[in-house]
Amino acid sequence: MTDEEDPRPMTVSQTFRVEGMTCEHCVAAVRDEVARVRGVGEVDVDLATGRLTILADEVIDAEQVRAAVRSAGYEIAA
């Protein structure tokens, strides 16, 4: 079975707000770092709102997401 044929849907959606992003480079940096977190299936980052949405097949530990965002040079809003 290939990855494209994986029948497991990404059923858990988690949303965070990222502070400090000012451009599409910022968005790409956050998206790339968060995508590396084990278990993350899809990542969407909205520059205008700072909204970071993660889709996964199980809940991702918020501290792992926070660490990934910090690695990109930004912070999760409290």
C-alpha cells in the first residue's frame, strides 16, 4: 500500500496562534518545522491571523508544537 492509499483519515484538528510572523518566509519556516513533528499529517498557517492548524490522526502534544514553532523563531500565543 502506498501513502496515497492510506485509508486512515486525519481526524484530529488542533489550532494555535503564532506571534511574530510578518511574511510568507515566516509562514514557510513555521510550516516546515511543525510538519517535522511526529504524527503531524497536514499543516496550515495563515499569515493574516497567525492561525496554525494541524491535522493528525491523534492529538499532538502542544509542547512539541511549541518547540517546533520556537525552532522556526516564533512563539505560540498564550
